[in-house]
Amino acid sequence: MSKKANYSYISIAFIVLVFGIIFIPRIIDRISKDDITRDESRSEEVAVKASKETPDLVYILINGENRKVPAFSFTDQNGNTVTNEDYLGKVYVVEFFFTTCPTICPRMNRNLVDIQNEFKGFEDFGVASFTINPEYDTQEILKEYAEKYGVTNPNWHFMTGKEKDIYDLANNGFNIYAGKNVDVEGGFEHSGNFALIDKEGYIRSRKDAYGNPMIYYSGVISQEEGEEDGQKEQITILKEDIAKLLKE
């Protein structure tokens, strides 16, 4: 072997040694500090991400205090008892609906399935769906409904319970109207709005063009529809705001 070739091997070995000394400790340090995480890789899978342009999300104030989701306990589509504490540590969307709704509920839940699929794989994202017709919407009915719509997120609970408790949660806990009305199609009337809840259980939203909290997001209009009767769809901004809260 020539001296020239020998020097080449020595040079390569020296470069490898220097690389190991400089960069390997840095890689180990990043891992030890949890800079390389599952969340980082998952965020790349989400088409809609929170950006610097996404506005800060405000707390909803009631009597000067940040409005928190009140305590609740209901039975879900799998027969499990689900409470507000089961959602702590998760960002989630709240809706009030009923399975035989002939008008807005199918549109609302198609939008929620779209959101579910956007955040597929995020263990800290969920949905809370409360039926306003618990007399008909039993656990079995809710399970069939969830399967029909393609619900796969284990944190999406369709809940039923005592009618009084559900109506109190809707009308007083969230101020999202729900009630019986024999004069309307389906026999019940309710808001088509979604509430967004942060990981600590507080209701959050962005501000509107006038600087006031939006409070709720319209769940009726899809992204494809864009606008209806002068009302713009808000599913897009809801996705952005979910992404923002997931990073908090």
C-alpha cells in the first residue's frame, strides 16, 4: 500500500472521529431533552397547522371568571361512564345533537368526522357528543350511529343520560340552546354550534373581526359549502385553533 493511500485512510478516520466527537453528543442531548418527540412527527401529518398568524385564543368569561366545563357524568356508546375528568389533558370539541335529527345534525357530524381525520393519531384530541333525545338514543343506538359515521377516535364519546342533566349541561353549562319543540321537524331544536375546550377544561375561542370572543364555532356549514345564508363556514378556523391548543 502506498503512503498516499495510507494518508487518505488516516484522513477519513480523522474526519469520522471529529464528527462523532461533535455531533453525536448533540443528538443524544436532543433526545434526552425530549426535543425529538412523537408529537413533532405527528404534527407533520396535519394539513392545517397553527401558525404565527393564528390569533391567540381567549378564555370565555362568565361573571369575571374563566368559564370551565361543569362536572358531568354520562354513559357512552360503549356502555362506559364518561366524566369531564376523562377529558382533562385533551383538547376536545363539544356538540349537542340527536340521532334522528333530519336537518343539521348529519352535517355537524360529517364535519366532526372531517376534523377527527385531520387529527388522526393525536391521543390528546377528542370529541364529546351529547344527545338531547336520551329517551330514544340508547347506548346501542349511539354505537350504531358512531359506526355509521366512521368514528374511530377512542376519545370521541357519544353520551346519553338523564334528560334533565343533559339539558342543564347544554343550556346552563355551555349556553348552547337545546330543547323540545313539537312544532319543528324532528321534535327538537338546538344550536348547530361547537364549543372548543382546552386541556385544562376551559372554553376557548378566537376573537371576531370586532375584537369580541366568538365563543362558539358554527358546525353546520362544511368547508366545501363555504358560506350559506350569509354565514361563513368556521370549520377551517376551528381546525387551526385545535392545532394551536394542542401545542399549548
